[in-house]
Amino acid sequence: MSEDRGSRPHNFRQPAITHYFARLNVSPEEGSPPKRISVDAPRIEATVKTNSVKPADRWDSLEAQFIHHQEEKLPKYKPLDMNVLTAVDTTLNYFPAAAKQDKTMDQTEGDGLKDCTMPRKILDDDDDQERKLNGSSVTDKATASLPSSDKPVGLEEADSSLPDAVMPDSTGVPIEQLRRYLMLSDFRLNSMQPSSHHTVLCGTTQGPLGPGNQVYVDAWDYDHVRMPCSSRLRRTRMVNGQQSFVTRWEIITSHITRQYSSVNDFAEVISAYHPGIFNMTMLSGLSRTLNEDCSPAEAKFFLSTILPFIAGLVFELPSACPTPIPLLKSGMNHTITLSQMQIAHLLAAAFFCTFPKQRSHEPDPENEHYSFPEINFERLFMLPSVKKSKRTQCKSEKIKCIMSYFHKVQETRPTGLVSFSRRSLEEFPNWENSTVQLSKAFISQTGTIETEGVGCLQVDFANKNVGGGVLGEGCVQEEIRFVLNPELLVSRLFTECLEPSECLVITGTQQYNGYSGYGDDFRWSGPHNDTVSSDSWNRKLTQIVAIDAYMFGDTDEQYKPKFLLRELNKAYVGFCRGLEEMESGTNLSAVATGNWGCGAFRGEPRLKFLLQLMACSLAGRDMAYFTFGDGRLQAELCAMYEHLVGLSVSVGDLYRILCLFHRDVVTKSKKQEGRVSLYAFIYQCFSGP
């Protein structure tokens, strides 16, 4: 199932805590955690290996098991000295230079995902719908200037009395030692063939790729995408007093092939097939972008050149995508492969808002597509409400990304393929009994997942509805990635809401846009030239996995065993070997990730680092972790990582200690203030030599 990492040696000679205190000229006896007691860690019957119980039921059952073990089966051990632990907590702040660096960074604007200075309270201004659609990589340092009530859980003040320490930008294992697809000489794929678990919707030869079937097949059912060119979409009209029928596609094609001189012309076209629903106010955001954020020449070029090109893509949709596109529904293990040009045709249809309504914002049991994200662009084209007016500019920047994408497609006619794989597991590892050692980890405060993580499996901090608020006001990690690589957007057309045991893996998307900033400060910086090489299927060697973290109302809930398992299993399903890797027999690349599920979802980055490391270890992958400019967090994570590796701590050891932290600390101290931190507890529990 996964590679056994237990026998691989690590190049760490001593626990990291001693290493870093040596930098500060403080002896371990003076400053480091004392010799820690040995804990006979409890064995919790938490294996998940049943096909008859739903994941949510399994977690409730596991929590009940854990409480039962607390009362009867957990071994007794010497109580931890909480006074000592409090003292240890203060020693965790031995990176004042990094803390000072963070304060400096708060006053300057970084670029890319490094710049995470958007406080969580800004994200919380969204309405409930948008809040559900957002993930965030906001870190501790982002809210250093906020009142304590607004700071994310886990923020600790740096001890300014300690001497300065100079922290490197990156620590852990050098990133050059991590495996990447670009470096794997044995990365070979079998010839692409349709199968019961792989739908190939395009040609497979090099060069311009056409559809796999030249005759359009109209599939209007519960298992396929309902296309705008379907003959089932009809309207009645009166001709000479006689009632007749006309398909919506006839109306669309008769109106889109025209000259466009203003946004009003675009609005008239859409209103023709959405009568009484669509009006000019629904294009207010697009109008603002063209009139205020573009020069007159740029606006004219879009209306006279790019928009007619997009309309032409819509017109050619039946011949470009003649084969029914299957829905990637809950519980499926299935892959869809499309050509980049087919994706362009589908996104053009979404740009003109031609797809039948798939989703409403209210629960609708009669709508079998309710659990699918929206795909038409009308929300993107609208100005935000007055309440969310601060999102106006970042929404305009997302529109620029889409315009730039279609301009690039018009110029280059990309010839590659993109695969979308839904992965669903029913059986998961026995975390508490695992003897697998921790994988290699590279930890950096600089760089981004999409740049420094090239060739790695790159994590999308996803919403369960993939893409999150990308077509609305959302503009955090997932939404930014979807407009940098707009081909990701088409996944919303056929990917049902992700369940706790599922993920979506996308291979082959191209980056078309550069950017700076984050959240309200996000800005399009111009076209991006993607030089990433391609595999033997002509897919870019860019692989992105969408995994949705749990949103915690009470931050203490994340330490409950059932939620530890939920996040471990969610990360594992994203990181484990898929059918494609099984068939190719290739080694697995490292995972490039960061503060998954933190910020608006209220996850603790120190815990999420450990959980993702454990999932990587059992999946047989190394890990590259980016703290997005947070030097202090990077220092703490590296110190903990080197300490655990230096003591040969296994995945099972770490899992049991996390359960103990919930039992002995979280449940006994409801107030977070003054409570021993997770890392101090771990240092106390794992004894050094």
C-alpha cells in the first residue's frame, strides 16, 4: 500500500533543540527541555478498515472508543509536570530574530503567497456561503498587530530577552534531495487507453489534439454533464400565430456571432437566451474592469478581438466536445482526460453563461446537480455588494486573469492534455500502530507551492466544492491558484462535492498568469510563460491535489481523535499512490504544501504540519513545507521535525501522543490562555538520549 520508510537512515546526529541552543550560546541544561519521562503510549483501537460504515459514523464511533479507553484501558503513567512544561513553553520562543523579521515583513508588501498579511477577521466578513467556499494560508504573523481575540490559535509572543539568532530561509532536508517528477528517470506511462476507470475524451497523438468522436452525442441524464448544445433545452415561440419550438442552442449560435463594441452588446447576447433573468447590472464588474482598469486600447482589443474569439469557441462546442462528459460523482475512482483546447471551448461556454443551471444556493433535493459547484461566470462579472466593496479590485484582477488566458489560447492554441482524477478510499491506515519513520521534510519561509514546488505534488487548500469562491469574491490560496491556471476551473463542471474520504488530482494544467499579493491585495502581474516539461501523455508535469480541510468553529475540536483521523485520512487519500502511479510503477514525488486549513478554517499550523508529515510518511512521499514568509513558524517546525527524527519517532508514536495531548491537556483546560502548547507537550513526552 505504501513504501516502508522505517529503514531509511536520517542525517541528523542529535535532537534539534540542542542544535539551536548552541546557536544562542545557551547550554541544553540551561535552556532546553529537561530529560523527559518515558510514556508507555496508549493503544487506541482506531483502525478504519470497514466498507459498511460511512466515514462520519466511523469517526463518532472512534471518539466513543477513545472515551471508553480513557476510563478503562489507557495505561497509567507518571503525571506530566505542568510547571516544567510551562517553562519549556517559553524556550520555544528562542528565535527572536525570526520574530523581528516577521514584524518587518508585516510592514512591507511581499509577492505571491509569501504575502499573507490579511487578518482572519477580513475573511470572516464574507457571508456564510462565501465563507464555506474559502480556504486560507493566513499564518500567525499575519495578525501580529491585532488584539489577542483576533489572533489565530497558537500564537505565542517571542521572548525579546534572548539573544538574536539568525535563521536561514529554509531548514530541514535540502530541497534538492526531495524526489520530483522532473527528476524521476523511471517515470514512464503506458499508452493512454480508455478503460472502465479512465474516460479519454480527446485524441492521443502529438500535435493539435482533436476530439475522440466526431459525431456529437447528446446525453441528458444523471451521469453526464448537461451541455448547452443539447436538443433537450427548448423554448416555445409564436410564428404567424402558430406555436413552435426552438432549441436554446439555436438562439445562442444566432446571437454570439456578432460584432462587439461595448459590454452592452455582450449583455444583449446573454439576455437573448436568459430572457427576464439577465441584465446589464450582472455585468457591472466586467464593465468596471474594462472602463477603469484597462486602457481604452486594451478594452477595445478585448471587445473587438478576444471576445469574438471566445464566441467562436462556443460556436464550435459540439464538434470540439462531441462525447458525453461523465460526472465525477461521490464514491467514484475515475479519471477524465481532456485536451487543453477542449477545456478552452468549455470555459468559453461558461464565460458566455450558457450551461444549464446546475446549482442553487439553497438546498434543492429535486435538483440532482445541487451538490456540484457553479460553472457559469455571471457571479464573477458582478460587482460585489456594498458590504464587500473591498473585494472589488481583487475581483477585477481575477477577470484580467481570465481575459489573459483566452488571449494566450488565441495566440498559441495549446496542444497538451489535462487529466482530472477523483479518488475515493474505503480503507485507511492504522495510524496508531504504524512503525513507519517520518519522511524527509524541507521547511522554508520563502517561496511558493507553485514555483519552488515545481515537479512536486502541489496541494490545493481546497473547499469541498472545488475552486471555492473563485467565481465569487474569494481570493485566497485555492482561488488564486484557479485563476493562475484557469484550466482548473473546468473541474467545477463535473466534480461533485468532495466527501471526507475523497480528493481530486489534476495533472497537466498550464500556468498562464503571474501575480502578486494575496486576498484583497491580489494583483494580476501579466502573462506567465510556463516552461514546465511534459510527460509521455503530453501533460504538463504539474500535478495538483485538492484536499479540503475541516472548518472548526471551536479550535479545540481539531485535537479530538476523530478529527485527527479525519484530517490524516483526508491528507492520505490525496498523497497516496493512485491508479496511474500503480500502473506506471514510478516512485512518488514529494508533496509541496503549507498551512492547509488554517486562517478562515481555524486550523493550527503546527498541528497541520505534523498531520501532513504523517500522511506523507505512510504514503511514501517526502514533503516540502512553505510557511509563506513566517520565519518564526518555520523555525519552530524545523526544531520539532529534527527533534522527532533525531529520536526515531514513528508515525504511530506521534499519533498516540497527539491523542494524549487532547486527553491530558485540551479536555482539562478549556481556556487556551496559559495552557501548555502542543509542541511543549511533545518535547516533554519524547525523551532524548
